[in-house]
Amino acid sequence: MKRGYRFAAKPAWLAGHLLVLAAFVTMVLLGRWQLDVSNSKHFNIQNFGYALQWWIFSLASLWGYSKILRDNASAPVDGTEAAPPAQAEPAAVAYRRYIPPQAADRDGVADDDVLTSYNAYLASLDPTDQEDTR
């Protein structure tokens, strides 16, 4: 069940309402002051832009505070939805068994016919690797 906007009448929220209202009025008045400065300088575009910015900031403060109120109003009354879902026990990971390398023969090369033939093939490709018989 969703809750309404009755929470906004509590004293902590009333202080927030007053703070946002004071910020809104202050920014509107600062925009008005910037407009007066712009008019006194024969429509200075820089001061006129500042006036528009103050008014946009004042509207943004109301918009942001309304989003905060709406989010709190849509919060569930009971804590059923607020609690995160319980995490399932992770499944046991099946690790591969370590297979040690095969035992090497006396020269350190493993007994592998395919590897031996491949190494011989590579050696035949590189003439600098072969012994000079002159």
C-alpha cells in the first residue's frame, strides 16, 4: 500500500518547505534585481541572462523538491517492499582437478611424439639453427 502526502505536514518536512520557499523567493527577487540592473544599463544582455538564470534556478528548486515529495509519497507504508530481496545461497563451484604436467625425460622435453615432430619441422624451416658442416 502506498502512502499519501500526509507525511509532508510533519515538523521536519515543514522546515524543508520553508527552506525551499525561502530559496524560491530569494532567487525570484535576485532575478528581478538583475532585470533592473539590465534595464538601468539600457538592456544589458549579460544582466538579462543572469535574470533568466535566477528564474530558472528558482523553478528548478521547486521541481526538485516536488520530486523528493513524490518519491516519499510513493514509498510503501509497510516495510515489505523497502527490504532488499533475500539473496540465495550461492551454488558450490565445481573446480577442475589440477593435473600435473607429465614427467619430462632427461633433456627436459616431454615424451610426446607430436611435439617432437613439430619441433623437428620448425628446426628444418630455420637454416641458421642447423649446424654448419663445412
